[in-house]
Amino acid sequence: SARFMIPAASPDGTKIAAFRVHNGTGELLILDAPSGHIISMRHARTLLKGGICNGITPVAHPYNRLSWSPDGRTIVLAGKKKGSPCLAFLDTVSGRIVDSKPLPFSLVKDPSLSADGKYLVFSAVAGTAEDIYILDRNRNTISRITDDDFHDRYPVLSPDGGSVIFSSNWNTKGNPSSVGYRIYEIDIRTGRRTELISAGESNIQGEISPDGKKLLFISEGNGFRRLCVYDFAARTLMKLKDHPSKADNPRWLKGSQSFIFTAPNGTDNYIYAGTIGDTLPYDLSRGEAVLSPALYR
């Protein structure tokens, strides 16, 4: 009886880290990666028991994201220390906070390490703006990547480090309260922004495959939440068949074929494993009926 949230696979695909709420208490678990479609709790280790470590409390779901270092020795998460936002680096063996970076924002969200571990991209709130920033870990400097009144979320760096993929509710009407998100790519050097995905009503939680060829993400439309894959080279958008309609938090497990995600199971939330097998073109024009009966008076 537990709710699993925000899973993330280690670079070698052998471990999964995930937040869990169990009996009202938050904790971070590290599990063995699935053999087939079963994720074993046999060798699970509990970190951040009670939801706090060295005075740092993780930012709650859905405003956090776990990111492994390339060597698998640390996990980065967004947290708060004495009420102030920070990025925390957690040792995956001892469970100790080995480093923390205080940040001058009211809230820090969605941290993601670059493929080489030298840069860390995240979303942060300053005033009413929610923009994307990059931390250069060697120089200890922060660069602002987006600058507008809209909500920019779920940033990930491209494998070559030249661009950031993220979700934004930017719209031509200038309405920052819009709930519809599209996925964009922004060139770090030039600042040029390119729209990648506008299908459905909202597109969130983008995750680039280790080889940089595909983007796994959640797309909402016509009352459904779909697991989708975008191919950068072919510029094709496909939806995955035979997966729960309320899937969340998709992350690549190993290579660009297997992945994990969370989905409700009764009153709980489980971690599931899947592979990219049967796909269909994501074509909303075909329509998917959503019938909801209602009584009048």
C-alpha cells in the first residue's frame, strides 16, 4: 500500500530511484531494475527516511525530478533547507547529502543533469515568472535560458549540450494561466526557440533517450493521457499502444527501447516497465470518443 512517484533509472539501467509515500511518510527508495516486467523490492534500500536528510526536505511531487550522475554515485533532487530552495546531491550508497547548492529563487523544480554531469538544468520561480536556468557546476555560475511571463517546465539538455528541450504554456494570446503545454527546443547559444510538439491539449515530462534520437513524453488530449515518442531525425510523432490512460513520469530505462513510468492501481500508484513496441501515428483528427453520462435535475 504505497504511492510511487517520479522514478528515474540509473545510467547503466540496473537501478531505479523513486519517491514513495508509505503510511503517510515520504521516503526515497533505490530498487533493482525490472527483470521482464517485474520490479523487485527484495534488495530495496530506503534513503531520506521520514522525508528529510541533513536538514534538507525534498520538494514535493509534482514539482521535483530525480536525476542520476553519469557514474551512478549521486542523485540530484530539488529541495529546501531552512525554507530556502536548493539543489541537493544525494549519495546513492550511504544516503547522505554530499553537497547542496542554495539558489536565489522562491522555488526550484525539475532538475536534470547533462550527459557528462557538468551542467544541471532546472526550472525556477522568481516573482511570478517560471523560467529555465542552467548551473555550470565547474564554474559555479547560473545562466538564464528563458525569460518571459509563462510557465517553463521539465527541461532536459540535449546530449551535445547545445540545446534545452522543455515544456511551456507560452501562447499568442499572452495568457500565462493557460493549462496547455507545448514542447520546445531552445538553442543555448543563439536563444532561438523552435516548437517541436503541439499535438493534443498539453505535452509534458519530456525525456531524451541516451542516444539522443528519441523523446519520450506524456501527451494529453480528448480526455486521455498518452505515452508518446517523438523521433528527432524523422520528425514523426507516435503514441504507444496498450498502456494505461493515466500514465505519468515516463523515463528511459536502458537504451531507446525500454522505459518505466507510474500509473494508478486502485488507491495506490505503481511503477511499471514497458518497451516501445506497437505504435500508432498520433492523429487527433481521427477522434476518440469520450462519453460521460449525466442526469439533468
